[in-house]
Amino acid sequence: MSKALFFHAGCPICISAEQQVAAALDPARYDVEVVHLGEQKSRIAEAEGFGVQSVPALVIDGQPFHINFGASLADLK
């Protein structure tokens, strides 16, 4: 099973992406973890390590995919 991380900040764009994109992943293929960076600021460095520059973003097997634009990681620090 592949690991997927969905990073977001709780903004309306992020919540919409979580409901539509993260929820659409096949749970038989992907173990999806949703990370709210507004509440878990200690994980911002982890997101940056994957190359995430803004949220919402989906990281699958270490590869970041930026979805729309809700907030930059710099704004969350």
C-alpha cells in the first residue's frame, strides 16, 4: 500500500480539496493521512522536506502535488 499525505491549513480551498481529492483516493491502494498544518505546525518542516510550497498539497510516495492555492507554507509559520 502506498502512503499519501494531504497537507492543508483549514481554509475553505483546503477543506474543499480534502473532501474532493483526498477522499477520492482508493483506500485499498493508499493509506491517506490528513495533516492540518494550522493545528500541527511542528509538521511544516516535514511538508517542506517533501517539497511542498503551498497548501493544499498531496504527497504520494514522496512526490508532492500542489492543488490550487490556499496558503504558502511561509504564511503558516
